[in-house]
Amino acid sequence: MRQSGFIVDLAKDGDEAWELATHFPYAVIATDLRMPGMDGMMLIDQLRELQPDPVCLLVTGVKQLEWYREAEKSGVDVIQKPWNGDQLAEALRAALREYRSRATQMAPESERPVVSEEREVLVIGLQGAAKTRVADALRGHCQARHLGDLDAAAAVLQERTNISCCLLAEPLADGPGLRRFSRANASVPVIVLSEGDAESAGVRAIRNGAQDWLSLEGLNGSALSRAIAIASERSRAPSGPLPVCSAQHNPQLLADRFRQAISRGRRFSHQAALLLVDVDRFGDINASLGYDAGDELLGLVAERLRSSVRESDAVFRLSQDEFALVLEDLGEGDSLDVPAQRVLNSFATPFRWRGNEVVLTASIGGAVFPGHGQQHTELMKRAEAALALAKQQGRNRYCTVSEQPSSVIGPQDGAAQLH
């Protein structure tokens, strides 16, 4: 499929597929029917709770009609084994066309001009004194509509275009419900309101798709109005891939960004990480195709890298053929396996340059806060050591190092020197 131009992530079972889907959005999900742990239909049902938009394909050699009927009722297309590469590629192209058609059909609804009626805020799931406190805080700032759950809010959002924000009770913010709601209504920001002041509630809310979190304790109209305005501005940020920053002439840009990620990681008790990505033997590309072709290909590499990470992450170009990825908000149990493999997967699809296919690979070195170190300089040097190890081990892979040679670490102060 990669030879046909698709960028593909592979999962050996349902658990690994779920892990990938919690990190990255997909246009098409194709799964085998029979797998260890759970079958393909069970996996599709679970993934749809997390990502409702992808077109789902079920691959099976089972002949019983009841499987086809069940899949058809669930809106799942079936690919019969055995198949040849052209048949599978065409099925995937058809699924992509369907996905794009759905997005096009939804676009006019979201792009309709806002009618000249008062902006409203949806208040979801609040009861008793909390509901009264929020109503009092909103009075004089904007119109409030109180709803019981996310399904009711989704129905309102489908009908009206004058909703500026959703205020959500914290108990509704856990689990896949908020993630599904946020993806389906990306243009309307969500602020989670909590009875307590524990920052862990805010971390969970933002991980599940909220723009912000506020404590109900001491809440007033000015603070709430300001939070709604800021969240609304964030939700209007330009869609699509974010730019790749250049740190070739100012390495401090990367150091500052990574230091900020570590600082937020300390505050909210989550991990931050750095991936250094070096395009393998890129000098050979410059020698054979010329420097202009090399620059064009590196532009395509930058686009692939930007699409391989989340919007909250940052991509920097460090030198002609080396990039850095700053990853934020990694959970306690997360590792670099998923994002690093995602980057390697993006290189597995050949690059198209002036009608030709160009195969590139990459070596990746990574370091994670706090597991590999506490300071950004130490972690940068550790990522450099891991990148050197990936090259020594044959390239086209990623490595981390839990222990660094003393000759690598050096002084702890000042910005790291990235090669």
C-alpha cells in the first residue's frame, strides 16, 4: 500500500490499534475480522467511540452471510480474502473518496455565516448550586442555555451557529465521550468546570479535547468571560498543518520551546519528549539530484513530520537534513514508541518528486522528561547520543539511551549544541 502512495500505520492487534488511534486521527481504518483478543467488528465499535469520522473496512475470508449482514448494518465495507494489491488499493482509494465527500458535505454547515442573534453559551451537566453559580457569573456577559448531557449539546450545535462556547461539568469530561464530542464540534471550544481545584482535573480535560479548565470555587463573571474569549480565539486558529520553525540560525528557539514543555510537564505531572530526526545519507541525494531537488524533498519531509505529530507538538528544522520534534502532554504510561514509529511510518511511503519516486529513510534519537533527565540541556544531549546510536546500528530506526557516556553529557548549563 505504501508503494501505491498511502501513508500507513500498522497494528498487530486491537490494543495496538487503539493506542495509535488515541494519538493520531485517521481517514480510513482497515482491520482483519479475526484477531487475538477482540474481533474486527468489536474493534471498529470501540474505535468509533474514539474517532467517529474514519471510513471502516473489514478484511475477512469468512464466508458466512451473517458477518456481511452485520457489517452492512454497521456501515462497514467488507474486503474479501484473498485479494491482490490493486483491489485493496482501489478499496482504500474509494474509502478516501468517501471520507473526503463526507467532509465536503459537512463544510457548508460549518461555514454558514453567523446570524445576527445573541451569542449563546451551552452549560452542560451542571446541577444545583454549581448551575446557579455559573448562571450568575454569565449574567450580563452572554446568554446561557442549560443542558443535561453531551448528546443534547451535540443536537443543539447541529441546529445553531451562534454558540460561542460549551461549559462542561467535570464528571462528563472523562472517557471517550468528550474526545468524540470535541472532534465532531471542533469549531466550538469546551471549558471544563470542576468543583475542586485539583490540577489533575484540568490535565485530564485538556487531554480529552477541552480548551481550558476552571474551578467553580470563587468563579466570577469577569474570569469566566475572559476564559470564554480566550478559548474561542484558540478554536479559530488556522486549521491544517502548522508551520515548521527554523532553528538553523537560532538554536535557542528549540531550547526555549523544549524548556517550556518540560516546565508544563512538571506543573501538570506529565511527560515531555524530544525526537531528533536525521534524514539518512541525504548528501547522496544532493549529489545525484542536485541541491535544488534536495531542498524540495526536504520541504516534503517537513510536511510529513508536521502531519506525523499532534497540533500541540512542535517541529523544528535544525540543519539542512535534521529536524527536532518537541512532544508535550505524554501520559505517565506513554513512551516514545508510538510517535517515533509514526515518524518512521511516514518515511516508509516513497516521496513523489517531479513524477518520480524517491525513497528516503530516517534515523531518530529520543529522550523523555523525566525518565531520561530533568533539565532540557541534559535531555538534548541524551537525544543526540541516541541519534548517534541509531546511525551506528544501521540507520532507519530510532533509539533512546537510559545511560549516557560521560564524554557525551558535558556541562549542564547553556544551550545544547545540536549537530
